[in-house]
Amino acid sequence: MRDETELGRTAKEYMDRGDLVPDEVIVGAIAERIDAAEAADGFILDGFPRTVPQAEALDAKLDELGRSLTGVLLIDADDEEVVRRLGGRRTCAENGHVFHLEFNPPAQDGVCDVDGSELLVRDDDKPEVIRHRLEQYHEKTEPLIDFYDHRSLLRRIDGAASPDAVADELRRTLATLKLEADEAI
């Protein structure tokens, strides 16, 4: 939308009406980015696809582009761990600096270390909202685990590990996938 492409304008029309952007428009927008020079050496999609139909549409579009996925990363954590981690986030009211009550606590409770503004709990970090999002995940997104596992693309990361350990495992897994893709060429 920012670049005012045709697909961006189409997506904006849906959003301006308060409608969900159809999968084919989203996949088309993603395909434009994947086909761009900046993605020639690879790309990471975060938060997409969210459903099996979106994954199927993505596969079809990647086939058209002569591309394919080399891996799908699942940061695997049980619901209570997700609620604990997301529920512990605090966001600076002024500039959006992010803290966590357990993993990156502010020096003074409720006050941003960087600019002294108030730290807030975002609406989407409230436990009841997180639990609702998890219900949606289990219903709509969780089927992607089998979808990608059956294609031998799924790589699981222990999401209950420390944030640093999760980040390290993500880096290792991405590096391994890159090496495997380079060897296949």
C-alpha cells in the first residue's frame, strides 16, 4: 500500500471498508515481494500463511515463480507459556520501547528506562485476548503443522527455552536450511 502498487490499492480498498483482504490479494502482494531483487537470495515470511488454503495458494504462486520453500519454522510452546510470555510484555507509551517483566524488566516498575514514559499493557497482550487468539490459532493455523510436516519442511524450535536460546536455535536452523539449499543447487 505504501508503494501504491495496484495490489496495494486493492488491499487498501478492502481494508478501508473494514473487510478482510482476500487470500488471492495477500498472496499476490507477497508474490510481488518474493519476486523482487531483494528476495533473490531468500526470504522469511512471518505470520503468513495462517491457513491451509493460504498455504496452498502460496505454493501455487511460488511454483509460478519457480521458487519453493526450503523450511517452515515452528516456535513450539504450550498455551500457558504463550500467555506468560506475551502477558509479561510492557510497551513504552511514548516511543514503543518493549520490556518484559521476566526477561527484560525495567529498572523501575511501570517506567520506561529509555525515556521515562509510562509502560503499558497493550490490549492484545491481555491474557483474555491472548487466549482468544490462541483459540483462533488452534482452529485455523495449527493444521499447517501437519501440512508442512508431511512435506518434510517443518522445523520445530523449543519455544519454552530462554529467549536467547530460541533466537540462537532460530539462527542455527536458518543457517542449516541455507546450507542445505545451497548444496542442492
